[in-house]
Amino acid sequence: MKFKLTFLLVLICTFSFAQDNKAKTYKQKSDELKQTIWQSNTDIFASNAVPDKYKGESAVVLGRSFEMQRTSNSKFKFMGLGGGNITKTNRTTVFREKVKINDKAALESFSKLEYEKIVDRTQSFLFSNMKNKAEVFVGVKVIKADGNEQIINTDEEVLLSSNNKNQTAKLAIPGLQIGDIVDYYICTIKLIEGLEDDEANKYFFFLADEYHVLKYSYVFQYNKKVRVNMLCANGAASPVESSNGPEDIVYTFKGENMPKLKEEVWSSWYKNIPYFTVSSNYRTKLENLGASPLDKFDNKKSILENRLYNYGKTFNAVLYPFDQSPQKKLENKFKAKELKSLPLDSTMKIFYDQWRYNTFFTYDDRNYEMGQRRNYWRAFSRYNAAAACQMLCDMKIPHDLIVTTSKYSNTLENVFDDTDFDVLLRINGSKPLYMAFERFNTRFNELPSYYEGQKALVLTPTRHSAKEYTFTSVEATLPVSAAEHNKIDESLVVNFPTDMQTISVKRNVKQQGHMRLADQLGLLLMEDTDAEMTKMLGGEEMKKRTTSYNVKQTYNNLMTSIADARKAVKDNFSEEIRVQYDQAPKELSTYKIVNSGVTNTQPFEYETTFTMDGFVKRAGSNYIFNVGKLIGTINKFEQKDRTRETDIVMPSARTLNYQIAFDVPSGYDIKGLADLNTELTNEIGTFKVTSSSNANKVTLNVSRKYAVSSAPKGKWNELLALLDAAYDFTEKKVLFEKTGK
């Protein structure tokens, strides 16, 4: 270990600074690296043996190491007419991996390396340069079954792109075969002058992998001037701390038998898999003078406590001004006494709708996209919750801030960055009312599904002045919506044209709760939603909500984007059908939104009429109709997916109902209708199919209900039973038998 750390220090000294006043070429640096790395002796890469239990795996990582060294200090820099001390950072990383190739899939994955060879973002300021340059070096050797080692000539790389400052390259690994071992490294050496984004100095690793890893080591070395933050989550062991001389601190994560990461549907890796993250920060005294107060960190407090303390400092209307339109909307609409007497669920809905309007339906020279991408924009929950809280404090509306995390991200206990938690608002009236600052189609008093059931901190604010707020906190668990609240009701009327093998479908879809959100994003036209919101709130016409140094040009761009969005509407509906049935419609003849569900609490509703092939097949003089396929595509779970290692985390509890109606074609009888009927109920939910016929008219009612949004892994077989029943139904068919009349 000591040798490797010294090796990194040598790289910093040798490659980041010119020796003997003569800069080394890229090739000289690369050759020195190869010699140093390939000659290093470390137990991580000593063995070529694969345990018998892993010989059937696609690949096995015999050894893996990641080593990082960061040295930051203050350097005087002339900048134009003046000068000052800036941060100078030298950072070197070496990732090395030794992999046994066991099949074609692994051979394909490891037969080439693609990398950014040189990235130079150095900037010039008058007579001075602020350096920001990274060079990437690679090395590869192949170890044959007889132990013979072949070092690959990296000079045979192919440049994929190249200009004066940047190069990307690809290196093929000739002669690599199944049964070989490939040993490769990627070394990045970077010099940065000036402040660097904290994210660039953050490293995150799950302690599980696509392949089994027999031995691993992650080493981080910093000089003592650098502040280091670290988090070990979900049982990940803390690193061993040591030193490499009086000025350097070393953190080492080392272990054996890292498990293979099994990808499972409805799983949350951040809640189940051990991981660690390390970040670092350094500023000169001059840079600290200009730093935000939010950048301060108290080592005596937990990371979460620091992040929440910094968040509280954003409640300062002087330093961080915010849009007060929601408050002004209420104060202009109602007199003070009237406002106090009105029910909170009415006034706070107006407040929230005005926030949505101001956030998503204003336009400027950088914000005139009106296609589907705009539908997916998300607001910054922390900023918007802080702004809303300050307005509600001013209006003396009782409320709390709700600090929480998504069910698919880290827990509250494992908050690391300022962006690792979200903030909601809860209005405290006769019943709790929630505000989630998410997307344009998030409704008032609606918790996004990924927050439901999550642990939260409830922060109650006290306003001392426009610049100072304090908070008391208690723990809580957020409520969970019922399956009946999140519902899809589909009505499908099927007709059979003359040739019988193309069906015509008239489909009406009504979606409520969380089940409406995805299709709203994919199908709603922002132009139409803008018009609805404007009518509801009495807003100004679109042009008056367009701000820019050149309003005319920006408004023209807005109109062009609207015209392009209109052209894409049919394609959007076709895509929805393709996703639902795993095939595109043969022809889409009608499509429309019946109710947007954005400005009211009614279901999101839309209708389409289309034709499809592949549902009916001819069998002599008869026809086989795959009627079960009309509820949409449902995945079949293979044997490898029928065991479970992690708890189940579904989007939400939900109910999906389908009513399928069709007339039996004239001259045919229907066979097998009764065989469609089935019912299965367990603790997780229900799958039920009932059929009925009256003369030649057939009706099927299919219901899929998932009564819970999460469950322990021990309940996987019950969920599988429901999924199997639904999949089996999609394979169900009826026979149209020729009557001979």
C-alpha cells in the first residue's frame, strides 16, 4: 500500500510540474506510467485463480483498485492589472481492474476502451491563464491461459475526435479471447487553478457490482489543508485512516468478495446496497471571504445537521429575494378579514396554483421550449418551499416544512449533499394540506408517490425578522395513498373489419391520482395547459408573460416552438399506444384529450381510435383472437428473477380496470369465453376477470389491484402470483368458430 501511495505522489510531482524546465510529452508520461504500474506488486492483483463457484459467471473481477490523491494549496496568481491567492489543485486517479473473461458477452464488453484522452478547459484572462487541464492514460495487458502476458500497444489507439484542446480516443484490445484475463488501468492527471465545483471532487461507490469482485481497494489521499467529508451507508465499513508523511491523510476501503449486483424490478439500491461517498473542499482565505454563508461546515455536527442549518440560512429575503406573486394574488383577491375567514383548502389552492402558473408558464429568451420536454421540467423544491414558507409566515398561516427523501434515493440519515433531500409544505388547518413543489401537473394537496411512506423531519418555523428564522423539529412518517385513489379505468370497444385480421379499437382512458401523471407528461400540449391555467387564474395573455431584452424575437421563438409541438401531437399518442401494447398502431385515426386533469380534480381522460395487427390469426375457416393482449404488455418473469434479495418498492398502491367489449362476428360462434374467468386474491392484491355475453355481444371486465406500495422481500411470491396471473391472461385467446350458415 505504501508503495502505491508513493507512486501517486511521484505522478503528481513528475507529471503535473515540468522537471528540468522541460515539459514531458504525452508519450513519455504514458511510458513511465506503464513501467511503474506493471512493475508494482500488490496482493490485489497477485492471483489469476477463479474459485469453482464463479466459473459459470460471464466474467469475474479478480482484483480492482481505485486510488486518488488530491493536493490543494494557495498560489499567488497575476490576473490582468492585479493579483491574488487562488486555489491550486493537483489530482491524480488510477482505476485498475483485472478481469477473467468467461463468455462472449464479457468479451464484447472488455474488447475495447473508450476515453477522453485530453480535456483542456484552461481560460485566459488578459496576460494570465487559469489552468484546467486533464490528461488520461491507459494501459492494457492480456494474460493467456498458459500465463503468457501480452502488453497491448496503446499507441495504436484511434482518435474519435480531436481539436486544439480536446481529444477522445478508442483502443481495441486485439487477441483477447474467452478464457483470457484482461488487466487494464485508466489514469487521470488533472491540474486546476481556481475554485472547482464540489461535485468534481466527489466519489461514490456501491459495494456491489455487475460481476463478482474477489478483492478490492479504494484509497483516498489528501493533504491536511483539504476538508474531507465522508459517508458510509447501509452497513458499508468505515475506512482505515493512516498517514503518508506529516502532511497527508490516507483513507483506505479494502475488502474481499464484493457481491454481484442483482438487478431487481421495484427495488431501491440506495436503501439496500452498501455504499460510501467521499468529497473534498479547499478554499484560500481570499476565496473564503467571498464564499456563501451556506458553504460553512461544522465538523461537530452531523452532515444532515449541517445541511439543514445551511438551508435555514436561505430564509433571508434580503440575500435571497423570491417571487411573492402567490401571496399578492390572495391579498389582491380578498380583503384581509375575508381572507382569514375563508377555508384554508380554498385559499391555499389559489396560492399553490399561482405558484404553478408563475413557475411553469412564464417565458424568456432561454425559456421558450413548448414541446414535450417542457412537461418534464421540475421545480427546485428546497428553494420554492423556503419562498412559500416566508410568504405564509408573513400571512400568519400555520404550516410546517417537511424535509424528506425519495423512496428511490438515500435515506434522511444518509444525506450527504445539499441536493440529497427535498422539502414540502404542510398547511395545518382542520386537516393537513400538502404542497409539493414538483411539476406543472402536481396538484395541491398531493404528495408525489416517491415521498409516500417516507420518514421525514417536520420543521416548524418561527419568524424573527425578514432575515432570521428558527425551526423546531420532530420526526414523522408521510401518509400513503390507497389503491382506490390511484386508478386507471379503460374502456375498449373492439370491431373486426372484413378481413378479420386487423382489429379496430376505440379506447377511452381515465386516470386518477398517481396513475395519471406519466401520460399527462407524454400527451398534454403545453399550449393548451397554458390556456387552461390562464383562464382559471385570470392571467395575462402569453405575450405579456414573455420577458426578454428582445420580446418580439423571444415571442416569435415561442410561437415557432408551439407550432412544432402541435405537429408532434399525433406521434405522442402513437407512442403511448406503442408502449402500452409493445407495438405501434397500424393506423391512428382519432385522438383527443377529454379532460386535462390539471386545473381540476377530475381524472385525466383521453380517447383514441386506432387499428392493430397481430391480435387475430386465421386457423383454417376459423379465427383465434388474443383478447387478453388488450390489457397491455405485462412482463414475464424468468426463473432467474423469481428469487428476491431486496425489499419491494413499487411506485404506489394502485388499481387498473379494463372493460373490453366486442361483437362476435356474424357467421361465427365464440368458444373459450368461460375459460377467461379467474380470480386470485392475497395480501398484496387481487387479479380478477369476469366475462359475460348477451346474444353476440361480449363484455370482459379485468381488474388488477395492488393494495400496497411496498412489501418485505418475503412477500415476493405473493406479488409474483399476481403478476403471473396477469401475464397468463395476456396469453389467453378465444376462438371464433365458423358456423357454416
